[in-house]
Amino acid sequence: MKTRSLLLATVLLSGPALAANPPPLTTDTGSAVGTNQNSKTAGAHGGVLLEDFHLIEKLARFDRERIPERVVHARGTGAYGVFESYGNLSHLTRASIFASKGKKTPMFVRFSTVIHPAGSPEAMRDPRGFALKFYTDEGNWDLVGNHLPIFFIRDAIKFPDMVHSLKPSPYSNKQDPNRFFDFFSHLPESTHMLTQVYSDLGVPANYRQMDGHGVHAFKFVNAKGEYRYVKFKWASQQGVKNLTAEEAARTTGEDHQHATTDLYASIGAGKFPAWEMSVQVLDPKDLDAFTFNPLDPTKVWPEDKVPSIKVGRFVLNKMPDNFFEETEQAAFSPGVQPPGIEPSEDRLLQGRLFSYADTQRYRVGVNYQSLPINRARTSVSNNNQAGGMNSGNTKSTVNYEPSITRETQDAAPYLLSRAPLTGTTQQQPIEKTDNFTQAGAFYTALDPAARDRLVKNLAADLNQVRDARVKARMVGHFYVAHTEYGTKLAHAVGVKVDDARAAVATLASR
Ligand code: HEM
């Protein structure tokens, strides 16, 4: 052990050992480069010659080193790991990852912040992305979750508006609470998520000491085609640790990429972080048994009514060899699901099913699923072909189906599950919005000091809002959630409680 740390110290201080006889630097096409130090010029005093192909290629290649950053979740870091199933869940799902006790599945995980750009500080108040990619033996499964159990909105049609309001202003390029509170003051369903984001949970101390949640309901489908609704949670085995606003400011000053530093250091030192996964399982016949809609992602499912079952554990044990190739080009999508796991009818999730693969064809390129980081570890056999950066197409003349050659065929046991439908097509809000009860319950569960920090954090941003109507509406939402919460906030931001109540009078019912 001592020798290992000595070795590590030597490498850190002096860099890697020098190769005795290094190979020549080459062009992209494999030819040795005579000099990488001086451009080819017309004599000692003349201009640089266009014929210096190595120089021109080097500059042109450099000019194209960036791809667009993710439109959200741009700042992040990833690691490889392995998931181990605790048992056989075949009565619930045919997903092979849960087929037997001790079954291991390799995975890649990417952590992120949401709103700020690729190089931004990692101690911002923001949900943390926690995306899991399992390379299962029946195809990939992407569980693209966050560290909080709920979300701001419930319909994908509001996502671009929400992100526009949270991103920097198109005028000043600065994030501005005037803009995002203007937006949220019209969306009472955001009260629960805003309460969690402005609580201590809003700034996790690092990526290891936070939980993860799938947020939406998904479907587990067994081999008989029977389905149940499920919610996923993975609990940090390192415990949960958060930063106060003051600690976050100090951390940003000391190391603005502290969470990435922490992950590389922990895994590099052999301290492999682990999470235990559990699922809550809901029978479709119980969908109407709550005061809220269980397919609404602004809600948690109460543990006393839908208890969690522990289903497995994962450990992260290796950092990528190359950040761009692996972490940056990693593409997670809620639509990537193996047999046995399907989307629910959650309206937010339904929009996500389209958005991710769409942005990835633009961000990475149409053949992004063939890159080693994204490629399934099972054989992929279809007639999708060609397109930019393509490799590995069929060698056969049959690139269509059906064909008399039957090179591929339908696999009837893998038909998607069937679900009953009623009603007419419509563009209406969900029934049972119940926007405030769970926000109030979250507040009630906080100790007095945590309640005060929540109010202080919220007030720091709300006090920047100039429009009194927006301020009053926001305070009104928190007031409807919990009287003490709204009253304390009203005092902290100089809003009269009566004005806050009046601003949301139409929302008064919980
Ligand atoms: C990333 C859209 C809601 C978690 C992204 C990306 C898009 C997007 C376009 C960039 C993907 C890429 O470039 O590879 C949406 C839409 C949503 C939504 C349209 C709602 C309708 C959510 C929710 C969660 C979530 C509810 C958590 C449960 C993530 C994560 C990433 C991400 C973790 C980063 C994935 C990675 O590390 O590469 N989202 N999102 N998003 N989203 Fe969402």
C-alpha cells in the first residue's frame, strides 16, 4: 500500500515516466510527422505555405473540437460501475437485469447540474442529474433520474418555457430570479419542487452523498404481459450530505469543480461509492386510490401506502479514460428500455421519450448509439443504416424486412404490454392536481432550523424580484402549502400576508 502511495505521489509530482523510445507523432492518416514545431515557410522571411498539410489539418481539426453542449445538464461527470440484483423479480418484470439473485450488469452513470453551462460551478442550487445506463443482456436500459424525487412541472409542453425562464436572459445573458419566478408564479404545481430545491437538499455536498430517483412512474411488465406501476429510488450508501448557502459560496471560491474533483479522488483512491436501489410497486387498479394522481411527477408516493422493496445495489469503480469520448458523448434517454420496463402515461415522461433521442441526433450525430459508450453489449440487428459517421452496417444485400431470407424476424413474446383506454382526445389539465399538500408535508417534516434556512434561501432570490404581483403570487403559493411557511416568507420579503392570500385566492383549495 505504501509503495502504491509513493508511486502515486511520484507520478503526481513529476508526471508519468518518460518512454525510452517513443513512437513518432503521426498525421491522422498514420504518416510520421517530421516536425510539429515549425510551419513550412517560403524561406527565412516569407509567408507560411498552404501546402503544409499537417499545419492546415491540425488547425482545421482543432476548429471542430466542440460539439454542442447538452441543452440542459451540460455540466457533469461520469463513472463506470456494476449493478447487482438482490433477487428474482420475474413475477413483476421480465427485465433480465432482475432475473436472479447476484446477477451482475455493467453500467455507466453520469452526474450533472441542470441549468448552468459546461464549465459552471458545481455548488449551485439546482437539482442534480443522476442518469444510469445499464448494459443489460437484453439491451440497454437508461434510467435518467435526478437527485430529488419530484419535478417542477407535469406536462412536457411547459419544459421549454421553464428552461427558458431559468437559463440566462436573452438580453443580458444573466440568470434572473425576476424571470423564473414570473414563470413559476403561474404554475402552482411547482410549489413542491421549489420547496425541496430551496431546502438544504438543493445543494448536495458532492455527487457521492446524494440519493437518486427515477421521478416518474414507469411500468414493470412480466412475461404474461401483466403490468404494475413502479417508482425507482437509489439511496446513497455514503449517506446524504448538503451544503448551506454559505458553505456553497465558500466551496465555489475554493474549487468550482469540487464535485468532479471528489469523484475522481474517491474512485481513484479505491473508495468506491455505492447506492441501494428500491422500487415502489402500485397495482393499476389503485391508481384512483389517492388524493392526487400517482402518474403526476410533482408527487411522491407515500411510503406507508406504497412501501419500497429493495431490489439491488450498484457500485461505481472506474473513471473513464477519456472525458469527451465517454462522458461527453454518453447519451441517456428515458425511451431506452429493455423488455419488461415500459413508460407510464405520465405526460412529462411521454414528452421526454421524444426529446432525448432527438437532441442526441443533433448533439452527437445520427449514429450516436454505435459509439462504444452508448452501444448495447448485445448484438444489434436491424436495418437502420448509413448517415454521418456510420460503421458496422449489414454485409448482406437484404437491408429490409420481411424477406424470404428471414435474416431477422418479429419476436412475438416481446410485444409491448396492452392497457385499457377510455374517453375522448382532449387538451385539459389532469384531474386531482393537489398542488400544495405534499409541499406542506415536506415543510412540516423539517426541523425549525431547516425551515429557517429554507425561508432564508427562498427570500434571497425572491427579494431580487421587482414586480410586486409576482412576489405576492409566489408567497401565496407557499402560504397555501403551509401557513407558517408563507407567513415567515412574507415577512422576509416584505409582502403583506393579505396581499399574498388575495393573489392566489382562486387557488385557495388544497
Ligand atoms: C438531459 C429534456 C425532464 C433528467 C436532458 C436533455 C434534454 C432533456 C433535451 C439533454 C440530453 C442530451 O443532450 O443528451 C427534458 C425534457 C423534460 C425533462 C423535455 C420534460 C419534459 C427531466 C426530468 C428528469 C430529467 C423529469 C429527471 C427525472 C435529465 C438528466 C439529464 C437530462 C439526468 C442528463 C443526462 C446525461 O447525463 O447525459 N433533458 N428533460 N429531465 N435530463 Fe431531462
